[in-house]
Amino acid sequence: MLKVLRVKNLALMEDLTIDFDNGLTVVTGETGAGKSMIVEAIATLSGSRMEDVLIRSGKNFAEVTGIFGAKSSVLKRLKKSGIEVDSDLIIRRKIERNKRQHAYINDQIVSLNLLKEIAREMIDLIGQYENQSLFNAKNHLLLLDSFAGLDDLKVEYNRNYGEYRHLQTKLENLLETMRQKDEKMDYLKYQIAEIEKANLQPDEEEKLASEKELLLSSEKRSLLSTQIITSLYEADGSVIENLAKIKKLFDDLCKYDHNLNKMNERLEASILSIDDVYREISSYQSQIEFSQQRLDDVLDKLDVINKIKKKYGKTLQEINNFLGGIKKELMLIETQDEELNNIKERIVEVEQKITSQAEELSIQRRKAAGTLRKRILELLLQLGMKKADFEIRLTNRDICENGKDDVEFYISTNPGEELKPLRKIASGGEVSRITLSLKTLLSSIDQIPTIIFDEVDTGISGRIAEAVGHLLAKVSKQHQIICITHLPQISVFADNHILVQKEIKDKETFTRIVKLDREMRKLEIARMLGGKEITEKTMEHAAEFLEKGQQK
């Protein structure tokens, strides 16, 4: 609901703050006082364009701010757009002369499209405004369904329709897969064969790389080991030969100094150790061989491993995972014929369900349409539209998420005039009364919290005006109603009464807002009844009017 409206520099409104309450609020005042500017201000908060001409003379900008209590669906939509809102929603519009207009929600700049989308869920402007919810034919089906009490049937239908669409998508994807079935199967089989033929083993790549290095270095290793053998044992003046000479000298030395025996033993151990090295290197050298065939085999296997890794995974584990996945995919493709038949059978079953449920929805809608038409015409008669005709037209369409019906409201306001879509009605007063009738019947299911009536009293008076006031009061039990009116018969039904006055200060004109208490309301209703000349009799008449209205 709309809690607060603040206006700066909008026409006669230099700086105004209006607090709004629940129930029915009427706004009255003399012609030209600025009542319509309140509606204009609310319209700008709903996304209507602000014109430079609305900026107060002598000022460079105009600004309108509204504080709303937002419902959960609005909060969810705003959160999706990145706008955080706790409970109150602050919408602000600002216009500067010859500059771009701006819209803000909770001080974050937003597009007019988003603002309009949000406003449609919070405010219904009834009169000559494009965002009236009942002018949108898409809402007519929802309203008729709610009036008919079809919520449970629609929930079941939507569940089945959702499954139907899911199965259709699954079938399309499966058929597309099967169109590529042979080619896909050949490719998967090729991949499986390629990986399995490689027969990769743990640590195989490291072992082969090591073997490759040994094969490539066999000639160098043979040469180096031969040189070592020669130097150790076979060459003249070899290491062993020289050590044997040194050993003999040490033996002679130890005869003279027994303290050197341990050193001599160490020398002997060294000679034995070198002898062991000689024998081992000789064995190593004799085993060195080079096989070009083996090198080619090793290089080929390493090349295979490298290709497999590039195509299917960096590690053996990744390659095995990939292999398991394509084997499963191949198995699924090979069993798709059975799956295809199962899906087709299920689609037939679900299609029969939704066709039957769509037909039931259509039958119930047509019954409810007749009842709703009758009740709307009764209310239009009460509201002075004796010659009006109203019709709810249902047309067949392909089955969709709402069934098989398109629904639109049609009306004729004059005898002999053909029925036209509700959105094509020109008269603001007629629009307001038709909308009031619909809101009366649908108020408990209509989710828009705030309704603004601007021209509901156009062309009516007396008993009809009283009927309008009574219906406004009835609708206000479910919605916040703000009604601009010139008629006392409507004003007396209000829960809250706002008076708009025009005053002149220092040759400047200002709009002033006054919230009326009971005595002030009596005086305002007397003015509306008798004009500027208010007599005691007029005051008594006003008191009677007010008393009657408050007994609603």
C-alpha cells in the first residue's frame, strides 16, 4: 500500500507530504486546487512520463517520492534485479528542465521499464491511465479463473503440463541424438578402441623414458666404462699395478714400525674395494648393448602415450574416467530405441490428461463467465449504466500453460453499439465504473493493494453516486482506495478525508493539504452540497449524509 507521498515543485505543490491510511480515502476540493496533481504524482511513480510543464514556475526541478509497503512478489523481483529491500519500498522520480528524467528505487537508479513492472503489482490507476490492470487482456484469464475457483484444477493441470513440456524437450533431444546415432557410435567405438589398445600401465611412461635415455647413451656408456677398466687394471701403470707396488713398500715399512699395521690394513681393504669395482664395471660393460628396434619400440610407445594424454586426459586416472564415461554413453545410445518408445508412450498418457483437464477448465470457465457477466451487468445497472452490455469471450487456442482458452472482456456502453475490448473504452468515467464493478466482484482475489480512482464520479449524481460510494467502501475492505471526487454522496463513505486547498501568498499560488476530522468533514460536505453559501440547514443535511455514510 501507499504510505507516504512527497511532492516538491510540482505545479502548485511546492513542498507537500501526504500520509495515506488503509481503507477508503477521498480527496476533495474546489476545481483548480490541485486534486488532479496528486494523481499525476502517483502516476509518475508508476512510470508515467513527467513533462517539463509540470515543474513549478521559478524552479529548476520537480521531484515525487512514494513510500510503499511492498508485498513478497515485488521484493523477490527487486532482489532479482540487485535491489535490496527490507519492508518499505521508496520510489523516487526527478525531472530537471531540459534534462533526462531519472527513476530510483531505494536510491538505486532503475529503468522506467522495471519501474512500470513493479508498479503494476502495487498500484492500479483507474481513469485515463495506461497501466490499469484490467486493460491488460492477459489478466482477464487469471481473474476469471480465480472467480471460478479453479486454483486446485490449475495446479494439477500445470503440474501435468510441465511434465508434458519436459517430455517433449527430452524427446526432441533424444531424436536429435538418434539422428546422429551411427556417426556418434562409430566415433565412441573408435575412442574406446584407441584407449584400450594403448594398454596404459601405472608408471609406464616414467619407465620408458628412463629406458629411452639408457638406449640413447649406450655407446657413450660403453666407451666410458672401457676407459675405467683400462685405467684400473689393464693399462701399463694401472691403478691396481701402482697400488700393488705401494702395498709392497708398506709391508716393508711395517717390519720396522708395527704402529703402521692398521694403516697397511686400510690400504689392503682399499685395494680389495677397487678390485670389486673393477669386476662390477667389467660386468656392466659386458652387458651394455644397443638395439635400434627396442629404441624404436620405446619411442613409438611414448608417442602413443603422449597422444592419448593430449586427447583424453593428463593422467592415467583422467583417461580411465573418460573411458568409463564414453562406454556409458555408448551403452545409452545402444539402448535409446527402448527409451524413445517409453517416452512416446508417456507423452501420449500425459497429453490425454492435459487435454481432458484443459477441456474441464474450459467448461468451468464458460460457466463462470456467464455468472460473472450477469453479476457485472447488475452492478453496472446500479451504477447508472442501464444500457451497457458486458461479455466475456473465450476463444480456442493451442494448448499452453493456461489450457486451451484465450479470455478477453468486451463491453458496449450504448444501445446498438457493438461490443469492444475493454481496453478500447474512451470515457474515463465509464472506465472507472466498469472497473469498480469488476473490482467489487474480484476484490478478494485481485492482488493489487492500492487502487486510485480519478474519474469515477464523472456524469453521475444522486442515487448512482451513492451506489458508487457504497461499492468503493466495499472494495476498500480488501484494498487501499484513494478516490478523487466532487460528490458528497461518495465522500461520506470514506474512512479518511483529505481536503486540497489553494492559497495565495505574496502573489504566489500554493496547494495546501488538510486531513479532516469529523467536524471539518461535515463542513466540507456542506460546501459540496450547498456551494460557498453554507446555511444551518445545509450543515444539518451534511451531518445526515455523513451519519448515513458511516453506517456502511
